[in-house]
Amino acid sequence: MATLQLTGTHLKTVSFYHNLEYYGPKAADILGEEIAYLFTSDLREAAIQKSLVQKCGIAMYILKMLVPEVLTKFVAEDMMIDDDKTRSILEQSNRIGECLNNSE
């Protein structure tokens, strides 16, 4: 899971088990839009109540926290494995993703 650190007004990912290269920016955009659509009211409420969401903003929270977690759950469900194994697979797939998505 990602660990986020707030430095002033900047949100920095300190530890991130994968960075979506295998899926690419298109997948991140599609998932982010769907998450925003499905959970609009929940995200607005979180932006009021949760300091992390307040400081980094809803869009950054979706991109840095929710999209990677949803991808992890998709892979875990598809492959019928636990989250730790999934994270390992996603981490190992980054190199392939870099090759696939750099041509976009």
C-alpha cells in the first residue's frame, strides 16, 4: 500500500508497491473517473472530514490511493491470490509496463 507524506502543500508518495506502469495512464484515468463518479458524495464528505483528503485534494487521493488499491483488488480477484502476492506481481510487472506504455 502507498504511504503518503505531506510536505507543506505537496503530497509525496514515500512507499508505493507499484506505480501503474503495467496498466498505463489510460487505465489510471479510466479507473479514476469511475471511482470519482461512483463515490462522489463519499469523496466530498471525506474532503470535509479527513485531513489527508483535505490537504492533498480529492483528485490526488483518488490517483495515489484509490486507483492502486482497486487495481490490486482486481488482480487479486482475477488470479485468486492474496494482496501480498498481488503486490509482488504488480511490482514485478512494472518493467513490462514501461515497455508497453512508453510507446503511447
